[in-house]
Amino acid sequence: MQKNSLVNKKILALIVFVSLVFSVFFVTEVWSGQEPFDRWLDEFRAEALQAGISEMTLGSALVNVQPQQRILESDRNQPEFKRTLDQYLNNAINQVRIKKGRKLLRDNWELFAAIDKEFPVQSRFLVALWGIETNFGSNQGNVSIIQALVTLAYDTRRSAYFRRELLDALRIIDIKAASLTQMKGSWAGAMGQVQFMPSVFLQNAVDLNKDGKRDLWESREDALASAAKYLGSLGWKRHWNWGREVEVPEELNPKFQGLNTRLLLSDWQDKGVRSLGGAGLPAVHVKASLIQPDGPEGRSFLVYNNYRKILSWNRSHNFAIAVGLLADQIGK
């Protein structure tokens, strides 16, 4: 019995050793060609001090941070950009989420009425964003925001952007708007029930329940009001929808596809574009763009100005269409 136990311990030790060697080799390969991380971190510390971040915050937040391979892998494999539209929608929209969204909309009608008085965003879109981002707050992520942003700022793909977000994350801690332990979220540095990046938090987080904190993690009041404020700041129009799925004639010139083209619905009607089922487009004076995320053979959508605001939240067409379609279902 003791002999078997000893053998098992040796095997386990060997597995751990091999895993560590592979991890070191793999990470070295990933970050090869970049300046040494320690030097990069020293330069960033100096920049953060110059930007007004306190020594105390830097000392606590940046201790033992290292670039993480798993965060980089997540950045390179985002489902919004890897999956087809239908694959993405199958994961984002289902009857369970629709039913729960409708129930939350009914059960929190007083909250949404209060938000509606201050911000020009329909409640069904707030619920849809809430549902897709974190499954209504139940899946906010448990990654250290500082660790995630250090990794992505050190990486070269979008270094400047994530370096600014890292500085803003440190500012949030520095002004005591949130604690270091509270700053948990996604691998991309997004946090709370509506997944705000630090810069968006600083500009748009609100204390709706008046408890002295802008708590996007535990307070649905603060989280949803902050989402409404953010969309409002982008120019969201209360009385407009996001868009609609349409049927497009095969002979339509491909040059009309994309956000760079905006035509009146009447112009799209003249070009043969129709609502699903062949019905005519609404007789309203509004401009729209034709979006085909999977190309001419895939599904087609005419999208309005509010759709562009969803894209400002997340630059994926799959994400924006999912939010619009889920909002439509919740609002029925």
C-alpha cells in the first residue's frame, strides 16, 4: 500500500514538473520579441505615478502581476468574431433567457420606471444587454481586472487601448470607487453586471439607489441605470428601434451592404428589400444600413442609428444583432 502511494506521488510530481516546464516554454514563446516584462512594468509604474496614481495603490495593485497566457488565448478566440451569426444566436438567445428577461422586466417595473425618467433608453434593451453580458448578473467573471489589463496592455495587439484602461482601473481603486478585491470581471477587463470597462465606469457609473457607492457588482439599480446613462451618452434615441431582419433580392448590388451606406427605408423598398415574409417596409422617414454578417448567403438586417450605439458598446455585429433580437422577444 505504501509502495503504491509512493509511486503515485512520484507520478504526480513528474506531471507537475512537466506542466511547469511546458508552461514556461509556451509563455516564453508567446512573449518572445517583446521587451522584458519587468522593464515594461517599471516604465508603466513611472507613467502611472506621473498620471497621479498613488504609491499606495500601485504597491498593492501591481504586486506579483505577470502576463497570463490564458487571457491572451481568450483575446484571440472571442466567440463574437469566431462563430457564425446563427451559432452565436443559438448560445445568446433561448426560451429560458427570454422568459427570465420578461419576468425581470415585470418584477422590477418600478426600477425601470425610475431609470426611464432620467435616461432615454427602452427598458427591454437594458434587460437584453444585462442578459447577454452576464446572464442577468449571475456570470460576471472572476478574473482580476488588474491582472487582465496588465496582460493585454503588455501584449502588442491593442497595447495603447488597454494601457489607458489599466490606468483608469487604478484610478477607480485610487479614488476608492471600488476596492482591489472587488475589481473582478472578464478576461478583457470588463466588470460588473453590465460589464463596463474602467473608462466607461469612470464616465458613466451612477449611484441610483443613493447608498453612497457606484456598485455595478451587487446593485442591479446602479448597474442598469449606469447602462442607460452610457447608451444615452452615445446618442440613443428613445422612440426608435434597433433594426429588423429583411429579405434581399439576389440582384441587389453588393456595394450597398455595410454601415457606410445609409438609405431611407423607402429607397430600400424601391431596391426590392422587404420585411420577412415579403411584407413592405414601414412607411417611416428613417435611414438604415444593410448588414449581412455572414455574407450575401446569410441573414440580412436593416439597422438604424440605435444599432450603431450597441456597436459602440461591443464592436461585434453578432453581439449587436443578438441584443436587438433578444430585446424584441423580451418586449413582446
